[in-house]
Amino acid sequence: MRKILLSGCVALLLAAIVWAGGDPWKSKPYQQWDAKDVRKVLDASPWARSVQVEAPWLNGDAAAGGTDSGSTAQPGPARSGQSPRTGPGGGGGAADAASGGPQTAALAMFLVRWSSSRTIREAVVRNLVIAGQMKDDAAAQELAKPVDTYEIVVAGPDMKPFQSVDEKILQNGAFLIDKKTKQKVAPSSVKIQNSEDGKKIQSVAFFFPRKSDSGISTVAADEKVVDFLCVVTNVKIEASFDTSRMMDSLGRDL
């Protein structure tokens, strides 16, 4: 390696290479991703947004369907095919109310992923390969399947707001919103994913058409920001996606 850089341009180029190396979707093919790379793609990439909302059900608000009190639900890094893990909690809301002191609203965390993207799908199958649950050739076959909708997946350690509604209600309460034109696109379908024992909801997938009935793209090629909005049992989950950053080696990735 040269000890002296020949010009400032070379220095800038090297800096760019180092910066890109921090993003696995830019620096190497998915077949070379390790478990740390997968976690970064699934939990801390432009395709994954963490959303914090007030959780009245944790304070025992009957109107919100809650019976628990006090704790704050905060997920750790999510694993593919699973909800984010519950991390340390903080309490006090219901106790403060009982003692006459100020009440602090409990909070819940949700992870919203743009799961139809190549990058997220690559992370999911790579995670299965690393875990020994899928072979490389099967992963390649899975990724080769056509994707004809935009898929947004919502997951969290506490999915209670979703437990009292069905897929049709969720379909009527969710939208993709064009930040520039404010145009709203409703999902064509919704799928609730339950745990193996069927007692808990792990995630909810919203499927949006890529084109309108007239054949126009629902997310324009020059659109830089798209918002996802879901209102369920008086809880608003809203995530903003910067599509200008949702780029892999092949270009814009939605």
C-alpha cells in the first residue's frame, strides 16, 4: 500500500470506499453477508424504520383493549421471520396515576420494513442459509421469483393493537402516501402472520399494487419520499421511507 497519497482526489475516493464498506448491500453480494450484515439490513437500513407510538393499552386503558400497566415495550434487533425481541422496560405510568402524580404515557416500538425489496429478501434468505435452514441454490430460486406488489411488514414485541381486528379492517386503515402529491394508495390485501401456537400475532404484511388500474406506477420514478400509514384501534403507525437511499448495486430497490 502506498504510504503517500498522490492527490486529494485519491483521498476522497478512498474515503468513499471506506464509507460504502459500512453498508453490506453496497459493498458485497448477499452470499457474503454474515449475521451482523443481515441484522444491519433488517433492522438499521433505509428499508427498515423504527416507529415509537404511545401505547395506552400498557396503562390499562380499556378503550384501547389493554389490561397491563407500566412497562415500555422496546424491541432489540429483529430476526428474519420473527418479531423484534422485547428489550428492557421502564414503568411508572399507572403507578403515577394511582398516586396522584403526573402520568407518563407508555410507549411501544414497531419495526416497519419494505419487505418486497431485493435487499430485504436477500437478507431473509441469507439468514436462513446461515442458520442451516436453506441451501444456497434454494435461496437463489426464492429470490428469482417475481414480485408484483410492494410489501410493507409491521412487527413488534407487542402487537396487541392488531389482535382485535381482521385483515379486511386493516386493509381499510392503511395507505402508501406519495409525499410530493399526497396521493394515497390502499393495499390490495393484508396478511396476518401468527405464532406457531396461533396465540400471538408476529407480524402483519400489507401488499400494495405497483401500478394503478390505468397502468400508472403508484410510486413514481422521481419520488424521493414515500410514507406508510396504518391506523389500528386508535393507534397510528407511520413510517417515512427515503426512496433516494433505497439503492443497491442494481439501482432503486423497492
